[in-house]
Amino acid sequence: MEVLRTRLPARGTVLELASGTGEHAVFLAHHLARLTWQPSDRDPEMLASIEAWRRQPGFRPGPVPNLLPPLELDVSAPGWPAAAAAAARFPIALVCINLLHVAPWETAQSLFVGAGELLMAGRLLFLYGPFKVEGRHTSLGNAAFDRSLRKENEQWGLRDLEAVQGLGEANRLDLEEVIEMPANNLALVFRRR
């Protein structure tokens, strides 16, 4: 959370892509109270879960006021940036936590194409999750996790940092920072040029 606090602008709307259950959204919106947090997901069950988390009394009495209702959004679908822009009015940043390793490579490609279209110059794309570096796993645990993911779905698996960086470069997003995080995860900060 501190990584986001020190890198995101002080105010504006952050669009979280593939928000999952909504737990991250509630936590981040509460701790980054000057930002408006727009969660999204493509799965109706996840959208319902996000809404349930949003309505729960959180870290203070009542719902988190800067957390918007979830947006139905599929980053693997063509045209997702137009739907996102209509709802989030050109966000100051995109945040995507733990998606790339549980989705086909085409989803990563679509995410970067859309981010390049949606983000204005100087705005951020923030990715978080496990990655390989120079084609190698950063830990034995990540190697085992990658094997289990590929066993579950052959299109899934930890992505190579350099391949993800290449997607950014092809879509006017420069990898500005790689931050080592707990549990052998990385935070990748891309800036739209």
C-alpha cells in the first residue's frame, strides 16, 4: 500500500482492473482516502462480491465513501478502454493486482494495448504479482507456483518481466520502476509517454 501511496497522484480516480473479490479495493480505498477508487471485473460473481465488500462497514463505521460501485469490465475484450473511459473519466492511474499469471498471454497484450489508449501522458499503470526475471524464477516457491498454474491451465503461468516490459514499450508505456515486494512478488510501475 505504501508503494501506491508514494507513487500515485494525491487526487483523482484510480481504475483497478480485475479487482476480484473486492477485498483489495476496500483496503486500498480506505488507506488512500483522497483518491476515488473504481473497482472492476468481468465475472458477475466477483462484481457481486465487490459490491458486498463495498457495503460492509469497513475500517470505520459505514461503507468506504471513496469506493465506487464495481464496473463490469473485461480487459481481454476489444474496446475495453472506451467503456473504462466512459465510467472512470480518464483515470489518473490503472492498478492491476495478480492478474497476468492467471490469464492467457493475450489478456496481457490487451491490457497493455488498452492502457496505452486510455492513459494520458504521464499517467501510471501499476502491476503487482509474481514474475520471472531474465527467464528465471526468483524463488523455488515461485517455480512451484508456476508449475501448479500451468498444470491447472496451460495458458497461465508467471510472465517474464522483460516480455511484459516489451508490451509496455510497444504501447507507449515505459517501465519506470521495479520494486521487490513481500512473498517474491514485484511491483511494476509503467508511465505513459
